[in-house]
Amino acid sequence: MKNRIQEKRKIRKVTQNELADAMDVTRQTIISLENGRYNASLVLAYKLARYFECTIEDLFIFEEEDVC
């Protein structure tokens, strides 16, 4: 699933490490999310949206092919 995590992170001038610490995940998780290799759990998606002060829909880009 595509997302705007990297874009939002750069706007706020937050490093991957800082975001990982704030989300209580590893930097590798943030890298995988930004590169679309990992889909966030609902809990992590909610935490990220709250952190960036946006909705989950604003942060994650839903595409029909993402559905099973």
C-alpha cells in the first residue's frame, strides 16, 4: 500500500530514527513502510496519523488492487 509517510516526515523535519522512537518500532519498520514493503497494522496506522495530525486516509493511499 502506498503512503505519504516519508513526505509528512520530511515536512516535519523528523528523521526515520525519531519517528521510529515515537512509534515504538524499529527504524527498519519505518524504512519498510516508506518503501511500501510493509503494511502498517491498524494500530500503527492510527498512531502515525495522530502523530502527523491527519487522517489515516490522508496518510495511506488505498488502491483497489490492494484488496485480496
